[in-house]
Amino acid sequence: MTPLVVLAVLTAALTHAAWNAIAHGIKDQLLAFTLVGGGGALCALAMAPFAAVPHRGAWPFLAASVVIHLAYQYLLMRSFRLGEFGQVYPVARGVAPLAVTVLAAVFVSERPDAWQASGVAVASAGLGGVALWGLRGRRPNWPALAAAVGTGLTIAGYTVVDGVGVRDSGSSLGYITWLMLLQGMAIPLLAVIVRRGGLLAALRPVAARGLLGGALSTAAYGLVLWAQTRAPLAPVAALRETSIIAGAAIGTLVFKERFGRPRLLAAVVVVGGIALMLAG
């Protein structure tokens, strides 16, 4: 991975943690994801005049990605509704890197070299440490954890599908534009059906925050898709999940959750894993 790719993915990680924190901070999760999805769709509409239509070979991957993203959003909403941000966010993101490594090796024939494999393993261990520290001293919330693990598996699924699709699309901008257009309107349409006349009044107090979350979500995933056209999927996925560190920091500063020395040590382990990936 070149320095520019690394910078893009690290920026995406910080941006991703920020929009997830915004979504978690809106207590009504249907409203939160209505605004995030709608904000992403509005961004896609703004980008559409400047984006090429993806090549024909990318459309099956786009369709599959939309389905997986909708499952991801449902499970993420459920985990946010059931658990604390500092617990479910690290678990959801920490599951993904190793799963992506396996899926990319099986379906895309991307087998990491020794440096990359070691880096992914070390970074995943550090990410797991951040996640597991959130369980320290408390009884596990099994429904929330199950939803978070399911979220992580869907993350791995759409990462591999989109990694192949964006490479076949001919345009990373075109791919992210159509992906956000297609998936961004699903939850808003559901909200219109469920909430009916009361939807606009409920959205108004949180509209600015939620739409900002949608813009950040589009930027975060657009950067990741661009990086996937220039680097193997597994290292990009592992580097992206450093958003866990940003998420833990946001949990401390915004949601008043403890960070603590164990998380600091885990963060150092993550950095060591990244160094191994870059050494390869």
C-alpha cells in the first residue's frame, strides 16, 4: 500500500467512526438510519452528473452489495438499539478483517504474503483487545453481541463483493454513486411506510446531524472503494478497522465511557500490525 492509499483508508476509518457515533447518538434508530441513508442518496445525486455509469460486469456485484448493505444496516441498528456504543462498535468492526482475509483468499484468490498475513493477525488481535475490554467487569449483553458479530460478517461480505465490483466498474466514483443511490433510499421508504404522517415532525430535530452522518458515510466508503482498486482487500480491511480506536476515543469523549490502559495497549498492538502490513 502506498502512503496515499494508507492516508485515504485512515481518513475513512476516522470518518466512519464519526458517522457511526452520530447514528448511535440519535436514540430512534429508524430515524437515524433514515437520515444517514437519505443523506448518502443526496450526496450520490450530487455526484451523478460527474460520475461514469459502471461497466456492465459490475452490476451483479452492485445488486448483491445493496442486499448485503441492507442486512448490515438492520443488524447495526439492532446492535445500537440493544448495546452500548463502546461495546458493540468494536465487536462489529473487529470481526471483519480476519473474515475478509478468508473470503478474499477463497473467492478472489488474494492470498496475503507473510508480512501482510502477520500484520492482519496482529492488528486483529489488537482490535479484539479493544472490543473485549468493553466487556470487562460486566455481564455480556448476548443479543447485542450477536447482532454486532452478525454486523461484522456482513461487513466482510460487502467488502469482498464491492472489492471485486469496483475493480470491474471502470470508475470508483461511479460505483459509489450508484451504490449509495440504490441502497440509500430503502430505509427512508420503510420509514415513510411505518411512520407515515408523523415522520417529518420526528425527523426535524435531528435532521442536520443525521444528514451529516450520511455525507460522512458516503465519504468514508468512497475512500475505501478507491483504495480497494489500488491494494489487496485484506490489508485495506484491517487498516480500515482502526476506526475501532477512533470509536473507542469517541466513546470516551462523547459518551463518557472509560478508555483505560488495556485499550491503550491494544491500540499499540494495532499500530504494530499496521507496521507489519506496510513492511510487506
